[in-house]
Amino acid sequence: MIKAESVRLVGDSDEPIIVTLEKALELAKQSGLDLVEISMQDVPVVRIMDYSKFKFEQVKKAKEAKKKQKIVHLKEVKVRPSIDAHDYEHKVKHAREFLEKGDKVKVTMMFRGREIVHSDLAKRKMEQMLAELSDCSTVEKTPSVEGRNMTMILSPISR
């Protein structure tokens, strides 16, 4: 499929030599390997290699890279300004578990009716939660009001 008359052949010594396409194909056939085009230029760069082995190793490397990557999920904890102390502790406990597993946590303070008038109480509640989770998290997004919700995002401390 290579259409050029002469090619730059990269061998085992990695010093490219310019040869005709027929000569490169003949060398590949003698060694029982494939002639693979590495780079398309005015003089294409080719290499003599086992193409199926090359593709297999590429797939293997991609699988290894995929195994090593860490997927971070965004978990959400919803609270209200008038939350009971026990319920609050339960929400903090869940947020701590999510952070220790390596997931980010979005804390959403939901306002209903006239509760939005007392947003200062809600902000203090958010800051209290932030203080309790400061040993295992960092603030990615500070508490801010968006419509009828106040949100903040915490990310786990990288170790």
C-alpha cells in the first residue's frame, strides 16, 4: 500500500537509510516480516517488523494503562438548613466514607419556602461540615447559592 518510489528504512540500528520500495519489500520478505509505514512524509519512513506482534503489544499496553487509571465519581449529599443533629451526623459520616473511597462529594443545601431568607444559618452549617471533613478533604468549590440550593464540592486529599 506504500505508493512512494523510495523509502527511508529504519533498521535495528535505528539509522535510517534511503532505499527503493522494491529493495525494502525484498528485505522484508527475506526476513519473513512485514514492511510497515511509520510516518508519511515526502520520503515515507518504514520499518521491517512483525505487524501482528506490534498490534498485540499496543493492545496489551492500552489494557495495562486502563487498569492503572482511577475513576473518580461525584457523590452527592443533600441536606436542609433545619436538619436534625443525628441526621446531620449521618450525612457527614456518608460524606466521609465517599471521600475515603476516593470519590468527590457535592454537598447540596436545599431551601424550601422562606428558608432561603436564613441563608447565613445554612452557610454556617456548610462551614461546620467543612470543618468536620477537613482531615480527609479539600475544598474544590466553596459554598455558593445557585437558585434555591447552596452547593459546595469537596475532593479527597491525594496521598
